[in-house]
Amino acid sequence: MGKKKGSLAGFLVPSIIGIALFMIPVQYDDQWTIVVKIIADFISQSVSDFLPLLCVIIVTMSAVLGIIFLGKPNFIATYPIVANTFSTTAIWVLIRIIGAVFIWLTYLGVDADDESSGVIHMITSPDNGGFVLNDLLTVLVVIFLLAGLLLPLLLDFGLLEFIGAMLTKIMRPVFTIPGRAAVDCITSWIGDGTLGVMLTANQYEGGYYSKREAAIISTTFSAVSITFSIVVLAQVGLMEYFGAYYLLICAIGIVCALIIPRIPPLSLKKDEYLVKGKAMGESLPRGYNSSLQYGLALAKQRVAEHKGFAQFMESSFKNAAGMWFGVLPVVMCIGTLALVLANHTPIFEVLGLPFLPLLNLLDVPQAAEVSKTMIVGFTDMFTPSIIAAKTITVPMSKFIVAVISVTQLIYLSEVGGLILGSKIPVNLPELFILFLERTIISILIAAPAAHFIFS
């Protein structure tokens, strides 16, 4: 009996702490957020002056060690965490190098205020590289550290096994993914989309998700958090519509989750695993009378297999190092390039033209201005609402842009860059196709709903 109680406590205590940190909304400073975000904000404020330099150091180390590890040095097998963090392909090393060049130019402020200097100014200006370094990386570096260190509370003590057993009857037939993926979705929804991608990448690399499942979960269920949604709606000055706004976002998210996994490119992914034999069976085995009983048994089994504090710390530092050195350089490189294109070329205006007939068909006011925001969301989630606030005057059109910019979900400056920097099997062209699919579905639902809301 004592052993059974100990196993149950070993599941409940860390899991409850993890849920409290990552998934329970709390009101702080007149805003709803999560405890991890409160801690991250406190740390960020305490060391804000040091964070840009820390990002420079991390991105530079990633590039230098990435080059060294391309040569497969002899000591690579001695330090598995280091090897796993810095060993990658030549193309990703190149991206890390470009990210290092961009971050140094931006940090040193080279030609940041000299518009006549051309390309260098476009990279380092406050709207491009300056935004990525000072507004994105300085936030991500703290969140990645905290999430990496604390995510094992959600991952390693049976919570995913328990929830997986409880929700299998819903998630598998409806969304074609394991029940445990519900944790990824809830963490993204309450906390942050990047946390959901981190969870998915960790589970895929551990052999618990197949290629197809990891691709679906990361691109469909790593939802934009409530906090980010509020920021977007506030940007266009329509906070009085938040109730209808967020209900519409959730409805569109469910429709996308029903449709997109069943069509290419996600439907073409195979159920192959990085690590064999780790995936959980999801049918109720003989000897168990309920999903609750089976879920508790799986959770206690996972606790029994855990090797204690040493394994916890190893898992924590592996997660944090992977995010710091693998993802920050990708965000710096791809995010900066995307914003340069958005701010200094007409490419997104031209790419938005195919959406104009659909927007006109759905009788969206200022359809030409709205069309310009459709593709720019692929670079950054906030950019469409910033453009809408400056160029669109009709509240209904602003509302539509605010909804679609959130439900598009895949933006390169954060979630998209995080997916590309991980081992999740989704490449850049596939991300863009998924982005277009989500955009079309979102328009078809958001525009009629907005006509009803603003009628």
C-alpha cells in the first residue's frame, strides 16, 4: 500500500506544480496570465539591460560550435547534451551563421539610423533586426530558460500518460492524434504557442509522437495564447468585442483542426518514429475497467521508471539548451529577413492580391487594404494588426484582420521559426501551404461572423 501511495504522490505532486506554473490562469497586475510568464517578466525586468548581450552570446556560440561540430570531433560522444544541441546539418549551421551576423550588426547598431546605407540599415533598423533582437529574443531567451527547466514537471511524471488515456476517445477519432496532445494544446492556449511547440518537439524526439502526429500537433494545436490575442485586439482598438472575438478564434481553431490534418501536406506524413517502441497504445487493455484507472496505472508506471533528480536536471538543461542554441539563431535569421521583406518591398502586397476576390465576394469593407495583411502574417503575428491600425478605418475590417492574424497561427518570427529550428518534420514550403490553408478557412468563417457581430 505504501508503495502505491508513493507512486501516486510521485505523479500528483510534480504534475500539479507543473499545471499551476504553466496552465492555470491567474490575475496579476490587472491582467490574466500564467505563473511562468509572471516569473519570466520579473526576471526580464531585473536583468533587462543584460538580455540583448546574452542573446548575442548565445547566437554567436551556436554558430561557432555548429561549425566545429560539422567536423564531428572525437569528444562528440563524451557529452551527449552538447552534441545534441550543436550537431546539425550544414544548412542549419549556415542559418546560425547568418543569425550571428545579423545579431552583431543589430547589437552594435551599425547604420541603424542611416537610411542611406541600404541593406545594412534594413537589417539593423528598429523595425527589423532591432525588433527581433530587442522585442522578441529578449522575451524568448527568458521563457526558453524557465520552460526548459520546468517542463519536465509536465513531461516526466506521468501527466501526459494520464491525460492521454483520458482523452484518447476524443482526440484520436476527431483530430487523428494521441490524447496526450491535449496537454500541448492547453499549454499553448493558456500559456504560449512556443511552449506547445517545445512540448511537441520533446515528445517527438523521445519517440512518443510519430512524424505525422508531431507535424499535426505543432502546426494545428500550438494555439496562440489568450494573452497574445488580447494584445492583437488592443492594437486595433476593439477590446469591447473580446468575448465574441475569442469565441470566434476558438471556433475557427476547431474547424481548422478538423480539416487540415485530413488534407495535404499533413495527410501525407507517415506514422514513423524517431525512437522505436516508446509510443503508447491507446486502447483499454484487459484488466482495466475505465480510462481513469488505466491512466493512473500508466502515470505511476512512468514515475517508477524515473531516475530522480539527476534525470530531472538532465532533461531540464537539455530542453533549455536546445531552445537557446537551436532556436534563437533561427528566429534572428528568418524573423529579420521576413520583416525586411515586409517593410521594404511590395512582395506581401502583391502576394495578397489573390485574396482580394474572396474578400470582395464576402463583402469585406476596405478589401484592398485587408488583402495586404493576409500574407504578412506569415512573418509575424503582430504585423497585420499594426498595419490594420494604421491603414484600415472600418472597425469590422479591423476585427477581421485581428481574428485572422491569430488563427493563421504559423508565423516565422516565433512559432514557425521554432518549428523549423526543431526536429519536427515540417519544412518551410509546407509551413507556407499550411498557413494558406488556415488563412482561407479563417476568411470563410471570420468575414460572415463579423457581418453578424457588427450588424
